[in-house]
Amino acid sequence: IEVFHSEFSPLEYSVPHRKTRCYAKIIVNYLDRERVIGFHYLGPNAGEVTQGFAGCFIAGLDLQHWNLMVGIHPTCSEEMVSLRRT
């Protein structure tokens, strides 16, 4: 198991100068062709961000394909494709 995560400030919070931090994480099973098996997101529009990535789990997306995705700008979902390994 490998964990990739990021703590960040959403772009939409920069205009009103909010100091709130958000968190995103994926969990990868390296023994099962690097399949992404978990997803955590704490931030604005969590329902929409989660729904956007739900198809990835249904399709059994692996880490290689996850990294090829393009995050939708300017949303927090773009942070999900630039996570760092812990």
C-alpha cells in the first residue's frame, strides 16, 4: 500500500483571503497492478469532486492512468492529479 496526499489552499479561497486548508489523499495497492483503492477529500464542493472521480474506481483505474488525468481548472479536483507520495 502506498499513500499519496496533499494539503493545500483552494484557489477559490484566495480572493476572499481565507486561510482555510484542504486535504486530498489517494491510496494505491501496488500488489494489484498499482490500482487506486481509496480516495479522501476534505474541502469545498466535496460532493462534486468525489462524484467526478467515482468513475475511476468503477473502472479500476491504476496509478499510471490516474496520473494521466487532467484536473479541471479552477477547481480543487486539479489538486488530485498532483499528489505526493508519503
